[in-house]
Amino acid sequence: MRLASLSYEMNEAAGSRGAGAATVLLLGSLGSNRSMWTEQIRALGDSYRVLAVDLRGHGGSEILEGDSSVVELAADIVSLLDSLEIERVHMVGLSLGGAVALEMGIRHEEKLDSLTVICTSASFGEPGPWRELAALVRAEGMQAVAQAVAARWISPALADADPELVRRLEEIVVSTPVEGYASACEALAEYDVRTELGRIRVPVLAIAGAEDPATPPAELEEIIAGIGHGRLEVLDPAAHVPTFEQPERISELIRGHVADNAESAGAGR
């Protein structure tokens, strides 16, 4: 199995718990980088150690040529945690990051104290469109998809009200390395953990965007039903990346879920 070297930002807790605080790991969406978590890093950093990570081929992380899988993306995370000597984390994943979080819950439970999955799915549809998308960006570059991708991240009302935000989101997409994006698309083409969700035993919070065209609330309902425990929160207004549209509410929900499970799990991770 090929492993990638991952770029990350780690902020030690500023509060009284300091180095003994639990660790919250943030993992983002296809075509993004860890800047999507800026508000959550700030909001959670007073109580927890916050580790924001770029997926392989995204942000500053290593690009590996050719196909990859969500299994490999999860193995990247395990390798990073081992290198940092972090035993366990409260893992938060959005979209592709949510798929990796579910994979962690299925195969690497020993690394987790809790899971928060945001705007994601246990299967992202037929493989054909994902392979076509990979071929498109390899042929024409990220500019070919930036507008369409950014349009799914926030609600139409917010896009109309804040064109500067739309421009910034498109820049994030364009900055994603072509091979990193294409390889991740191919990982999603093969990803399907619907029959394995029942193996997840850690506490789970699922968050959906009411206006999400990519992974609507029904996808998160399916995840909770498949796991057999956990709860679902639906944010409105919000589309596929609610960290930009509902940053305070996202931070509040993550903080509550971590707090509910940090004491019983133990700190000092």
C-alpha cells in the first residue's frame, strides 16, 4: 500500500487543559484544503488540540500519481497519527473527508474516540461519472470544474449575496493539484461502505445541509441507519460545505459532540 506524506496544521489547546486536551482531527472535502476549517480551528482551539489535515494530493500534501482508494486515504491518516504519537482522536470529516472518517470507524476504531461526519455518503453513486470527472480535469485542468464545484459548496442565496466568497471558493478549487483531484475522484468511484456501517461502534454525529445537491440529508440518514446509532442534525440554510455558511453552528455541534465523549474516552491523546 502506498502512503502519502500529509501536510497539516496542529494547534495546541489554549485553555487550562493545554497539552492534556483531547485531539480533534479535521479532514476536508474533495477539491479543498484545510483553510475550509479556519473558523473551527479558532473556535475549538481554546479547549482542544486541533489537527487540520490536507488529504493526499490536496493543499500541501504529497501527490501520488495514479489511482488511489479511500482505504489508502485512511491509511495516510493512521500513519500521520502514529508519526505524531497521537493515540486517538475525535475525527471530523466533510464529504470526501467524511468517507475517510467512516473508513476509519470501520477499520481503525482503535484510533477514534468519536466521529462527526458532515455532508458525506456511504457511497457516491456510479463509478462512471467520477472517472469522467478525473479524465476531464487531467485534460483541461481545474479551471474546467471550479465554478460548478464552488456552486455546490454554498446555497444559491449566499452565492448571490456574496460574490467575493464565491470567487474565493473557486480559487480554492483551482489551487488543488490536478492529479490530487483526479486520483481522489477515482477513489470515490470505487467507494461503497454501505454494508459495513454496522461495524462502527464509536459515538457518531452526522450533519447535513438542507440544500446540499451532492449529499442531501437522506444520505446522512442512511449512514445513521446503517450504523444503528448516532444522531443527525440538518442545517438550513446550508449546502455541501457548511463550514463557510454556518461556521458557528458547525463549531458548536462539533464542540458538543466532542465534549459529550471526551471525558469518558479520556484526554491526553
